[in-house]
Amino acid sequence: TNVTLVFTPTQAMAAANAGATYVSVFMGRLDDISTPSNEVLNTVCDIWETQGYDALIIAASIRHSQHLIDAALAGADIATVPYKVLM
């Protein structure tokens, strides 16, 4: 299962504890609501490292190249990236 529209580390942990295979942190949507997406993703990745959760972290709603760089630096397992961002 993929739990989408994750906006907080608490939601991410709840998804992992419920047995999710994937947890999708929506970076672009977080930025839309004036929440620093890189901070949320960094926190989620730090928690995963500390707790050893098996769920894979997806950096979703990537809107620009900095999102992709932030996702790589944070340690996200997967990123959903639009073609225009890759170019």
C-alpha cells in the first residue's frame, strides 16, 4: 500500500506503523501551504533511520529541481518527478 498526501512526520509514522509499503511526502503541496517541505522530509527520513521502519519514503509532488536535490539529500528512497523537472 502507498499512503499518499503525507504532510507531517506523525502521519508518516502512523502509516508505517499501520503496515504501509510506501509513504508519500508531498513536497509541492507542503510548499503550497507555506510549510517547508525539505524540513518535513528531512524529519521523516531521520525518524526512519532511527526507528528502522521498512516502508519506503517517496518524495512526491516534485515541482522543481531543488525539490529533487532536497529529496536526495534527505535520503528519500523514491521520487516522482515530472519530465520537465528532469530536463
